[in-house]
Amino acid sequence: MGDELVRDGKPFDPMDPWRGMRDAYMDAWAKGMVEAVNSEAYAQASGAMLDSYLTASAPFREAVEKTMLKVLEQMSMPSRADFVSLAERMTNVEMRLDDMDAKLDHILLLVSKAAPSERMKPQSSTQQRTRTAKAAPKKKGSK
Amino acid sequence: MAGAPAVTDPFTLTVNKLKTLSKVMTTRAAIAQTPKEIVWTLNKARLYRYIPVVPQEKRHRIPLLLVFALMNRPYILDLRPGHSFVEYMVNNGYDLYLLDWGVPGPEDKNLKLDDYTLEYMPRAIRKLQAVSGSAEFSLLGWCIGAILSTVYAALRGDDHLRNLILLTAPLDFSNKESLTFARWTDDRYFDVEKLLAAFGNMPGEMIDYAAKALKPVENYIGSYVKLWDNIDDPLMVDAWHAMNTWVTDNIPMTGGFFRQLIVDLYQKDRLMRGELVVRGERVDVSRIRANLLTVIAEADHITPPRQSEPIMSKVGSADKELFRVRGGHIGIMAGSGACKHTWPHINAWLAARSK
């Protein structure tokens, strides 16, 4: 009995034929759907649906934005536009800092080349600053 | 637990399966575990350096920078221990860096190709050069990251870029009949300005829907059926869990870049026609001189091979190779066969050119 229920070293599973049918059906369905979404009609329909949604929701979105802006103004709170403006300025400051960091790296490289006896390996100013900061408490402790 | 009796009760078995299903559907897998440190930041972008495990004298001289797409998390390159491209390359002696673009906010809606390739990438590369101590570097771009890498290499090719690796790079948009995305974003049906006026940035959920809708049955049904069929196999469940964590972790694409992607690339194919202008500079791919490896996924439905092939005849590189891998857009780098085919080939190609 046991031999009859074992095929290729695996126990017989009555669900296997059903799985085979299911997989065959899903393969056919998948191929059909790929053809459908790749059609001009699908592109046209999905474009129309998106356009309708955007057109219909635009007045509500604008009303909510205007109302929210007024409420925030009344409460003396910053609006999203204020935050956006602030964030953009922060990024600009970061860029200037990054430029300075690059110049510092360049200066450190020139210094290390000018003082070969120190055999300083060219490295980033960020790394050097981090190491200096970490080294400071050790010195205190050793004293 | 070797002495624990095997569960044979069908009801208990089904309950256990449902518990596993619930766990993998509702929790996040432990991903991106290769040790790393942040060496540079700008706005939302981060440059990570992976902690080397190979002694310096045995490491490759040229550092490698990984650049992934803008609308997905880059940890697909470091999915899980034992199955991570990052871990593999670090173990093979590369000084490895990853540029993570982060999650753009409303304040970033105007960021575009110009900013990514001429502000962010040069700055990150400058820092990479300072930290690694090597002026020369290699660049690996995947998907949209490959577009950014190609544009960067064309505009700043004299910036000590030695090796360029492009994975499933969507660069040629001339054959619209074979591109489903191009059909959907045709200017007769798709109003990109109206969409961006409503959202600012392109929502990650919409990008995810579009990617999944290319193969709706496989993505919305087949994936879960496959999981249920193999739910007793812990290795398969772990792999599915990690991949599902990545697939469901979508991020928006900045409005400025999305506009360029649709109008300049999908609709007008400006890059390969030599008409793309980035901050006043025409992007001429023939200016690319770096050694080039282009990796193509033969069954890629997101970036069909014909989108990546034409770059080979247009670049100015003397050393170039086209490598075809059986698999899909993500599978060639994160699938079960990646560690046997794609990774070793990239490693061999790059090792020979990183001395």
C-alpha cells in the first residue's frame, strides 16, 4: 500500500492534479492579462480614469488647501509652503557646508603632502574631525 | 527541538500555515544587515561605506559606488545575510559605497535629473574619493540608477570614472510598441502636468501599481499562491518575506525627475537621440570612455533588453561587454540564481579592472 502511495520519493498528494489545473489556468489568465494591459484600449481607459479622478478631485483639493491655509494663518502657525521654503534653504546651507568640507579635505591633502615625515594618509575632514572628537575624552581620562 | 513530535493533525497544520502567512504578510523582515557607516549626507541623500572585512593589502584598489533607482529602497542590494550582493562584494575585497537617495518630501518636488547628476552625485563621489584615498572609482547603476549613472558618466566622464556597470538600464525609448510604460504614458492619454499639479511628487503607491500592473496576475495573485504552496519551506518563506518587505516599501519620485522621465525619455527618447540637455549641457553618451559592462535580464518586462542594448554601439569606451542573464528585472540581482550567475560575473569583470 505504501509503495502505491509513493511517487518519485514523495508521498501521493491528491491535491497535485488540482494544482496542475490551477497553474495551467493561471498561466493562461496571466498571458491574457499581459496582452490586455499592453493594448491601446487599456492605455486609453486608464488615462481617462486617471484624468477623471484628477479633474473631479481638484476642486476639493483646492478648497481644503485654501481652508487649511486660512486656519493656520488664524492660529499663527506656519503653512506647508513655509516649511517647504525653510527646507529648501536648509538644503542650500547644506550644500555650502559640503563645499567647505571639500575645500577642507583639499587643504588637508595639501598639508599631508607638504609634510611627508608625518606620513599622513589622505583622508576626509569628516573622519579626522570624528577621530579628534573621540580622542579628546581619552586624554582627559588618562590624566 | 529534535525530539519534538511531528505535527500531523490537519487542523493544527493549517493553523500553523495561517500563522506563518499572517507573520510574513504583516511584519518586516530583517533586511540590510551588512555593517556600514554614513560618510556623507545632503538633504535626504546618504552615502554609506560598508565596513571592509578583507585586509587592506588584499582589497581591490578601486572603490565601487552603487547607485539604485529613485523610487525604491536600495537595500534590495543588501537584502538579507547570505543573500546580499553588498555582502558578496565586501567579502570579495571591494571598498564598497552605496548612495541612498532617501525619501523625498514636498520640498523636493522640483529636484530633477540635473540636480541628481550634477549636484548630488559629484558631491557624493568627491566624498568617496576623499574617504577611500583613491581618485579613480567604479560606478554601478541599476534601473533608474543606471540612467543617472549614464548621464553622469557622459557629463563628467573625466572625473576619474574607471569602470561603469549598468544593470537593466532603461536608456533607449525608441521602440514604443514594445514598451508598455511608453504606451501608458503616451501624451494622448497621460497628462503628467495634471498629475504633478495634484501630487507634487509622484506617489510611491502609484509607481508600485504601475509596476505590478505590467503583470497583474503574477504580482497580485501568483506571488501569494506560490507562497502558500511553499509555506512549509522555511528558506522559501524567508526569501519571500524579505522580498515582500522590499516590494511594499515604496517611496515617491520627485515631480521634477518624473516629468523628465516621462516627457524627455518615454515620450521623446531624448537621451539616445543625443537631444537631452542637463543644465545647459547636451548629454552625449559617446563621451563615455570608462570600461563598460551592461547587464541585461532576458525576461525583463520592466526594462526589455532592447532598451539597454543600443548603448553598446554609442559609447566611446574601448573596453565594453554586454552580459545577458536569464531572469527578470529584479531576479537577476536578488533572485536565487543571482549568486551563481550575475554576481560572480560582475565580480570577475570588475576585479580584473580594479587593479
